[in-house]
Amino acid sequence: MTVTLADVAARAQVSPATVSRVLNGNYPVAASTRERVLRAVDELDYVLNGPASALAAATSDLVGILVNDIADPFFGIMAGAIQSEIGGPGGRAGGERLAVVCNTGGSPERELTYLTLLQRQRAAAVVLTGGAVENTAHATAVATKLRKLGEAGTRVVLCGRPPAPAPADADAVALTFDNRGGGRQLTEHLIGLGHRRMGYIAGPEERTTTRHRLEGHRDALAAHGIADDPARTVHGRYDRRAGYEATLELLRREPDLTAVVAANDTVALGACAALRDSGLRIPDDVSVVGFDDLPFSIDAVPALTTVRLPLADAGARAGRIAMGREEVPPGGIATIRGELMVRGSTGVPKGA
Amino acid sequence: MTVTLADVAARAQVSPATVSRVLNGNYPVAASTRERVLRAVDELDYVLNGPASALAAATSDLVGILVNDIADPFFGIMAGAIQSEIGGPGGRAGGERLAVVCNTGGSPERELTYLTLLQRQRAAAVVLTGGAVENTAHATAVATKLRKLGEAGTRVVLCGRPPAPAPADADAVALTFDNRGGGRQLTEHLIGLGHRRMGYIAGPEERTTTRHRLEGHRDALAAHGIADDPARTVHGRYDRRAGYEATLELLRREPDLTAVVAANDTVALGACAALRDSGLRIPDDVSVVGFDDLPFSIDAVPALTTVRLPLADAGARAGRIAMGREEVPPGGIATIRGELMVRGSTGVPKGA
DNA sequence: CTGTTAGCGCGTTCAA
DNA sequence: TTGAACGCGCTAACAG
């Protein structure tokens, strides 16, 4: 039925072992022999059997990329960058690796399921992107799973996710974003403009990204002696709708807010819509800031003040590390800072 | 080292075959035996060896999803929906399938490479999303590959992509978007408002989506006796920047354009930015329409008139078909229509 | 309902 | 530089 290595060997009049060697290029093979084998491969249209190869070699060409939400460009951009560094040549037989992205939908269970599936496939590497869920049970389960993956020879890289508490996965490399610093910068920018009554739309609870950005915001408030009124913080998902609803809620609680700090750009867009629908002008009546600087953020009207995260660069780096093509940062951890992008959505508060 | 089926069998005091049966749930097993086996699995923390399983069963739990651009929500939304229907229980051993998305970056070569990789892995199914490249050589190569995949037992589903010319892959199911109809609706909407001088920003050449949407536009023009001036059409990529530059080019060629028809929403956003930067108001000076109705389109200011494609529904359906959980449409082809969403970005032309 | 027996297709020793 | 032989871990017949 399907063409096997043995078929190719017969056609090239060599042993299966030789064909294997040609394909993997790990052993010396006479040029003429190689030539003949490759021709046979071509003529028979032979395709290596991945599972058989993986079984015999005890490792596969699969590399998994876990994302929280594949429909969110935040993850799409990182995943694309990671994949571009992995997809190229460099794998075993045939020269290509299969970089695959798995969508957890932010669900801890699915995250674990995918990790198990990847473990089952004997993946060569796994890259986990985005914030982690801060549930002790789950965090432990993930850390355990990552350790097992590492022990089984799977390289594990965290991209945009803080390292798990040592020594759970001391072997996992982590490229983490300075969410706290970014959060602080944004709020300080607003404070510098004269804002004092700022609403904060946080992401889902129990997520590291949510917590760190919020902490940065509070750090800035504290540093400037501004009281942190709990009523000014609302939690929601990382999507437009959550931003819309949270903004209406914030306005209800405190109608004379002068600024809204959103957990990310998508949420900020929803916030802008809610403000417009409430008859408020941006930034004349209320300033708005986002986070991430996704491509559409510059298209908002007015353009969004935000913190730019080098998603593509970080992803590419994570991909190279996963492939063993780039040195691991000292201590296995690198913190990547964001850059404040001041644009039209922020201005001096109304009274000033 | 790693725990194998045999270890579990020994611990549960049954034969390996029985363990396999319990795991796959395909054969009757006594409840008490099953119990014992599952306990052993748990105690030993056993993880099935995917490659070995795939080798023996001649099929794997892998399902591939090919997308042109993973950073584009158009694909992200479809991929997420497909994956949600596939990721669930229903696979072999362990009950889960590994739905993986592969990013071709729009490159025909990478598309073929991924198909080969998936073929190599003996994927259970493959879903190809988005428009196809209209290059004869490549189309033939893809069709051939798809046929081979089909012959090898891999289910092939096209989602948002027109069926390849029969009989190349007569076995592939195709869910295709009515891009031509959508294009026609948009232009007819503009014509109905009184527009006559419309610029068209098309997607990349040699792509079915590009061609179909453009043809719809031209159909509408022809139906209303409006001459189709080639100078009013510019090609570019499906991104914001292309929309920005193309709009400037269109304005240069014909400053008194009253409307811009963009290949998709992302491009439309770029067009809006270019118009604003040129001092033109939307829709007072120039109307703009997009295509797809991505989530951010309603957030544009003014909100974008566009054609809504049921991306999530289509993806979910494709996923179910790939899993054999939904009937194949008659003839293997289903055309999915879009819905015209009239919003603030279109209005009567200036002179009217 | 369960155990035994053969491979699945390939990588990798060990000799030659 | 090449071939022969073995086993990777599992599933699928076939008996029992």
C-alpha cells in the first residue's frame, strides 16, 4: 500500500539501514549511493513514517506552542514568530519540524491536556506563551508536568510567562514580560498629566499577567501618594466586551473619572466605545490607555497610548532557544521590558 | 525509564492487550478489570506513547489546521472554532485528539511542507482554511497531496476555501464563503447610496479570495452600467499597511473618489487612517467598506460597513465534519453566505 | 471477556 | 562504507 523504507531500499538496491542513514544524514554514505537512494525516494514519492521514526528514535519532530487564545493577535503574533524559527530546516529525517500551536482557551484543564498530548507525542520542545493561572493546584500540576517533559528530553520554554516557583521546573527557560514595570509607566504617565481619579479595568483574576499589571498600577499610585480606591478596579476577560461593560460600571460608580487604564489594548478599545456611547470625548473628557500595542491600536481614534511589548522578537527568541539555536539567558530567566507609546488617547484631565 | 504499557499490565496483573483495550475502550472489558487497570495507570502515572500507538494502529490522533496568517484574527477565529470541536473527547487512547494549527504564512511552499509533515504523521484529518493560491503548478501539487492524504485515510476539509477543480480531490469536503456575493452586496450598497467613483483595494494577486471579491465588485459595477476603470484597482497584502498605501495611491490617481472598497476589514482600517491623514472625513468625504466583520470593525470610528462572515460557525462545522460528527454537505460542497452590515463608514457621496 | 502472538516502519547497534 | 538483526511500545488478529 504505502511506500516504506524497505521499498526505497529495494529500488535503490541497498539495505534499509542505508536509506535511513541517507535520510537522516547522520552517518557517512558514499555520494553515489546517496544519489541512488534519493532518486528512489523521489521516484517512489516516499514519505517517511513519522510515528515509526519517532518510536525508533524515541523523539519526534513535533514542537508544541501553547496559547491562551488563538483569536487574539497578542498570541497570534508570538505564535507566528515562534513558528517561523522552528518551522525551518533542522529537524530529523526530511529536515523539517512540525511546529504546532495548541489553543487552551485559557482553560487550565486544556492546558494540562495539551501538555499530556505533547508528552505522549514525545515532542521535541514545548513553548508556553502568555500568563499563567495562579491557582496553586493547577500551578503545581503544570510544574510537575513540565518537569516530566524536561526529564523526557523535551525542551521547555516559557514566553511571556513568569517562571514557576523553583525548583519545580528549574530547567525551564523563561522569557518574561515586565508587566509590572509597564503598568507603572502607564499610570505614571497619567499622573504626570495631572490625573488623580483613574479607573482600572483588570483582566481575569488568578492570572499572573492580570496581577502584575495591576500591581504596577498600584505601585505608581502609592509612589505618588494617591489612595487606591478598590471601587475603581473592575475585573473582566481580556476582550472588547469586558472593556465596554467594565467602563460603564466604572462610570456608574464614579462619574467624574478622568482616565481609564485598561488591562490590554483590546479591552481599551471596548472602553473607548463605552465612553463614546456615554457621550464622553477621548481624551478631552476621559483619557484611555491600553497595553501591548497590538497593530490595531494605532488605528483607534484617537490612537491609543499604550506599552509596546516586542511580541515578535520575544517569540522568535523563544523559538530559537527551543531549537537550541540560541544561548539560554543567565539563570534561565530574561525579563523583557515594554516601551511606553504616548499617543492621542491621553491628555491633561478636564479640570486642569 | 519511562513507564510502558507492559509495566501497567504487570502492575494490574493483566496482559498488555487488556490494558490497551481499556485505554481505547473499543472492546468489552470487565468492570473490575478496567478498574484495576485504571488504578495502575494512575499509580504509575503512565502516559501512552503516541508514536508507538500511531505506528501500530496506522493512524494518529493528530489533526492539522492550516492557516495563512496566524496573527490575523480572521484565521484565529476559524482555527479556534475548529479546534474546539476537535480537541474534545473522541480520539483514541486517552480520549483526546491533538488539534494543531500550522501557519503557512501564505507561502505555497510552506503549505506543501506542512501537508507533507501531516502526511508523515499520519494525521487523522486536515483542515485547510482561507483562500488558495491560484498558481497552476502549486494548485496541482496541493491537489495531488490532498488526494494522497485522502487515500491514506486522512479526512480533508476545506474551510473558507473553494474546492479544487475535480476530480483532483473529489473526496475533499469544502465549506466555501460566498466572497463574490459579498463583494457584490457591498458595491451595490455603495451604488445605491449614489456612489459612482469607487476605488478598490484588492488583496494579493493569485489568490482565490482576492479574485472572487473583486469579481463581485465588478459584477455590481457591470450590473449598473458603471465603467470599470482599471486605474481604480490596486493590489496589496491583506494588512493595514497595504490598505494605507493603496489608499494614498488611489487618491493620487483620482482625487475625487467618493468611496473606497477594501479587500477586508484590516485593509479598510488602513484605508481609514490614510483618508484621515489626508484630511478627508469618513463618510462625509469618502465612504469606506471592509469585508469579514472582524471584532474590531465595530470599534472603528465610524464603525465599518462590511460583510459578516460566520467564521466561528464555519470553523465549528468544518471541525465536526473533520471528526465525522456531522454529515457532509451534498456534493461535498457548501457555500456560506455573508451578511451585509451597514454601519457608519458609508453614506451618500459628497455631491449628492 | 482475556491472553498469546505477530507485526507496524524505522533507527541503531554490531559485524563485515 | 555497508548490511543484518534486533527492538522501540503498541494494536490487532486469533484463540481460548
